Amino acid sequence: MPVIMNKLNSKERREFLKKSLATGVAVGGSFLWGTPEILFAKAASSGTPDLVAVKNGEPDAMFNQAIFMMGGMKKFVKKGQTVLVKPNISFARKPEIGATTNPLLVKSIVAHCFGAGAKKVYVFDNVASSSYGMAQKCYKESGIGEAAKSAGALVAPGDNEKYYQKVTIPGAKALVSTEVHELVLEADVFINVPILKNHHYTYQSIAMKNLMGVVWDRMKYHSLDLEQSIADFCLFKKPDLNIVDAYRVMQRFGPRGSTPENVALKKTLLVSNDIVAVDAAASKVYGMEPEKVRYIQLGHDLNIGNMNLNELNIRRHVIGG
Amino acid sequence: MNLKKLRITISTTVFILFVLAFQGDEKISTTLSNTLLYFQFTPSLLQFIHSRGHLLGLGFLLLLLASFIFGRFYCSFLCPLGILQDIFIRIFRGSRKRHAFQRSYRLVPYCLLVLTVVTAILGSFVLVNLLDPYSLFGRIAAHPFKSLVLWINNMMVNVFEQFDIYALMVRKQHYIPFSILTVSIGSFGIVLAFSIISGRAYCNTICPVGALLGIVSRFSLFRFVIDKKKCRSCRSCEGVCKAGCIDIDRLEIDPSRCVACFNCIDACQKTALNYQTQLAILSWGRWVPSKRSFLVSTAAVSGTFLAALFPIRLSPLEAMQRRQIPIIPPGSNSTAHFMQHCTACHLCVSVCTTNVMVPAYLEYGVCGIMRPKLNYLQGHCDFDCNACGQVCPTGAIAPLLLQEKKLTQIGTVSLNKAKCIVYVKKKHCGACGEACPTHAIFPVEKGLVLFPEIDLDYCIGCGACEHACPTKPKAITVTSKIVHSKAQKYVPSASTVQPAEKSNKGFPF
């Protein structure tokens, strides 16, 4: 373990140098433009931003920048804590299709968690198909299983009912009770890492929708009221951090996706601890007004978060810009 | 070279490989099945009959030829059921309990053989499916034995998980109907009983493959011969002969029952037993009219007649409604094709990665007893998988290329809008649409609600939608196609997606 941490530290040091350089340029630029608050964003001295948006970088570089702007991973992960990273691994498709979270991003997040002193980092998803054996295929084909393992995470199974515990959700309008994966209940820190993509039947699949992958009976959502249930679940558990992968954004044929031609290279990353805000922002990145996505509106109405982006403290950063 | 040790080495290897092939790992099974099942008699014979001159069917010819030279070596070296019996004999009889010469009830196996062949030609595979030794072994390995292995595996997973080790995963057994479990455990029990009580008597009284190879072995080039000058009638060889075919009183060995295990040569102290070339003595043995053999023979012959007269094709497929006909896996081409090939070895059931393949019992009628079918309540046929066709030894499920398989229509979907959540509640669901791999289900937006619609040209009947559908009973269902057809490949309309937005540096918020 110390070997890996040393590596991380040296890597982080390099990243820090790079970022210092980048922020230096940004600082100079922002003074010219007369927006000095960006200057303080890098040290997060003006309080944690509600939402951080980074653009035009590779997934890992964008995450390095974004988490730095959020005040560093140490703000979210304390030494010795157990972290659950929940990417979207719902389909057995290659990353190029845009149906699953970028493996490089997952790897980078896991590395940051360990860098902040996490004891254990778990990665799992209850995949979309409940047919036996599909989970392993999804873990493999998406590249996330491999990537997470290489960063030292424990890739846990989510395809057996024995891992799930029944919970009730106070205040829920549709999803009054459900079975939640024990890791969600046990982990100290819960990091939600969805991918932004098109969804045939809910218009969008982003952070709130991604939480369907921590319950056992996904079909209960469908039979009750899909969007209300998605919003209801956030009453039970709000992730400590939502990291939306909008690097490759599937524009059509979601959530399963078709070919790489239906994917737009948006190279964007959004980070927030407000799950509704991050969904609203992501929806705009996709090119759709968040009001159209019913569960975002429902989440806002349930006071889970704020979908009015103009009321939020948003930090933006364009790499190389 | 000690031929007995060679036999033990080869047969143990073959047995281990067979057990591995039936444990359901896709990679291991597909690799093993190609070589291992090439030399299984009945599957290879069926390949040979149905695909004339196909290379895969030649295994059967090679076996016949080899039997003409070496005798029934198949039964000791290659037949998994035979090796299983040898293991039972070894465990439960050991070397203490000695074998003895058995009277030959030749008519019983021959009648069963004729009956099996006649019924198969008439179109009923009931006896083939029940009696073929490879398939019988397959059902034992794929159901009770695999259950045991998976149970042990899952116990280990439970332990390992306590230490955060996720190297093993929980494996789920495929659905086994009680009837199938009864048949496979029952046949296991029968074979076990036979082997404990009288060695290889099962192979010499019931097994039709044994009977056929027995006829061939009468004329085999190499055979076991007792040197009458050297033999002291110590009965060492008789005591180790599992087939009970050494008649020390007459100093004769019945080549039709000998399974070429080489135990006798190993046991003989005087080297009076030899495995050598000898021309066949074309005598059908002496007819010794005893009450017992007369009774057995009469029963066997009359049984054959009765069975031939009996309406063997109870509840034939033709009489079934379309909805009742089971869905057969991609590659099986048509129900008629499938009916003429499958021997119900259940290797496909075991290898199926989503457990959608389950053994049926009488769903295909008596003539197709125990054949597999797709059950979409258990799972769906994975779009990116063609494992069943890769392992099938009989050609019942032809090996399809993945791209072919992805366009093979095995069923037809239909959506009952009176039950569908979206149509009934006007609320979004999309469970079927998000599962559909072929774009056969697509959304239509009407008044801010997205309704699922179906385009049958693209549907391959994989059942992903039926499996996912949250309503009970299912609003979206798949019915079988009697003859499989080819689906259209979905070509998306010209994309409106901008591939890159490098110039766009701003955020839309």
C-alpha cells in the first residue's frame, strides 16, 4: 500500500505543478476580464462551490481539476474511511458507446480516495438486466471492473439479493420501501459517478437515475412511478459527491446506446454535492431544459436539491482556455 | 507398457474434462466440447445422418472403425457414463468384492437397440434421450452434480467476502424442474446400483450404444484370448472382469460384452491372457433354453412389438397451439430440425450464461422428452452470446457467428397494451425499451408521455423485454417461431450529433 500511495503523491505533486501553472494563467486572465472570484476558487477560500464544471480535458485531468476546485478530495474523504464509488455500469458495452461511466474517470476517483487516506474503496453497480450473469459481463465489457481494480478498489458484486437490505423511505410519494445494497448503508462516503446519456423513456439518465443501481428491485420503480421513485430514493440517501461524466454523451438510443456515431464528444465533467443541481446542469450540457426531465423537477419539489442554477455558486473552468 | 494403467490415465483425464465441460464456464465448455464431444457416439451419429459428409459427423465413423479393430474401447476410454461406473465400482466394490461371470441376456440389449432405432426413425427420440449414455451422463453432471459444485462455490464466496476477497462470485444454478431432477437423480441411482451389484451390467443390458458396439466387437481384429495351455483356471481374471464376460469354465471371453478395460491382462499371473489379433468366430453362441432367459427374451421381444404399436407420438407438436410451443435457441433453425437432433444432454443448459435455457420435460411431447427450451421468466437470451451453438455436439443448435445470431429471429414479440403500464397509467416505464438490443422497441411521444411501440422487422425474440417487463402477467411477451428467420439490421437514420465541440468553450449554464 505505501508504494501505491507514494506513487499517488508524486503524481499529485506533478498534477499540482501543472494546475498551479494553469491557475496562474487563469488568474492572469481573470484579472484581465475582471472576474477575480475565479482566483479564489482554486484555493476554495470563498467557501465550497455548489457546483464545479470543467471542460476540454481528458476524464482524469478534468477530475483532477474539478476536485481541486471543490477543495480537494480530503474534504469529502477522511483518513481511514470506507468509500463507495457507484459508477453507471448498467450495460455490457464498450466505453465508446457512452452507456457506461468512463473507466479512466472511475480509476482517477478511486486513486484520489486512496490519496485522501481512504481505508477501502468499493465499486459496484446493480446492472440494468436482472438476468443472471449479466453483471459480470457489464463489469468486464465496460472496462470499469479492470480500471477500478487497477487503482486498488474492491469491485463488489451487486447481482445477488443477499447483499440488499430492506429500508423504508420517509416522505416518499411512490417508493415507500425498497432494498438497498449493504455497501450504501455501511460506507462512510458515498460517491455517485453517473454518465450523462440519453434515455428513451425518462429523456435523460444522470445522477438521480444512476441511484437505481443501488437497489435490488429496479422494476419496482417502473411499476410504481418511474420518475417519482427516482426522486423518492434521494430522500433516503443523497450521495456525498456527484461526479457526472459528460465526456462522451450519448445523444440517441439511450440508455443502451447504439454506435459511437450517436455519441457527442462533450468533454465535460460536473461535480456537486447537490444531486438535483448537477442533474439540471448536466441536462443543459446534453442540450435539454431540465424542466422537461420530470424527476429533476420532482427532486426540486421534494427539496432534495436546487434545480435553479442561477441561484447557485457555480465554478467553471475550461482546460487550456 | 501397462495397458490397464494407460486406460486409467486416459479415462480419468477424459472424465475430468467432461466434468469441467459441464460446470458451465463458457470458455472452458466451448473449448472442450469441440474436441471432447467429437468422439461421443450418438451425437456424432446424429451429425453424420443429418449433415451428410460433414466433418463433425466423422467422429462416429472413426469410432466404428476403431471398434472393428480394438473392440469396445469406447466404453472404457471415452464414454463418460462408463468411466463414472468404473469410478463407482472402484469406490464401492474396491478390490475386495470380486466380479463373476454373468449369463448373457443378449436379447434385452438388442431389443432395446432395435426399439431405440425404430422409434427414432419413426420420429420419437424418447429412448435416445433417455438411454444415450453421453446424454444420461450430461444430465447427471449438469443438474445434481453442478448444483453441488455451485453450492460449495457459494459457501466459499460467503467466507471470502468476510475478508473482502471478491475473486469468486456467487453463481446461480439454472432452473431445474422437479421432473428433470427426478429423472437425472433416478438414472444416477440406477447406474450406481447396477455398478455396485454387477459391474458393467448396465452397459451390457440396457445401453443401446453398448449393444451396437457389442455387435461390432464380435468381429473386432484385436481381442482378448485365453491361452488354454497356460491358463491354470485360477479365476483371477474373472474376479476383476467388470463386464463379467470371462467364462473360465469354457475358457472363453465374450467379445460383445468385453469393454476392453485390460484389467484381466493385468491380473493374470501366468500371462495366459493376451490382447491379440484373432479372426472372429462367427457363432451366435449356443442357445441354452432356460426358464429365465426364455422369460427375459419373451418380455423383450413383446415389449418391442408393443412399443412399436403404441402411439409413441403422444401430444405431437403439430397438435399444439403456437403459444404452447417452446422457444428454441438461435441456431436450432426450426422446431422440426431441433426435434430430429437433440439428445437432451443439457450441455447448453449448463453453459447458458444467462440461465435462460432450461430443460423442458414434456413440453415438446413425449418424443422430445427433456429437451431444453428458453424460459424468459428465468432470463433472456444475451445479444452478445452464442455459447449454446458452440457447445452443442449433435448439431441441434448449429454454431452461429455472433453477427448471424444477432439477426436470427427465434420468436415474435407482442405488446398487450391493455396491460402495459405506460398505456394504462400514462406514466413512463420503458423497462422493455431499455432492455431491447435491436431497436425493435422504440418510443413514441404523445402528450409528454413516451409510449413503447414495436417494429417486428428488427425483433429477434431474445426475450429481454419480456424478462424485464414489470407487470404480472407480462404485458410484453414472445411466442416461438416454428421456423427461424432473419431479422433486418437496424440502420439508424443520419445522425444529427455533432461529433466534437472543441471550439465551444462555454457552458450552457
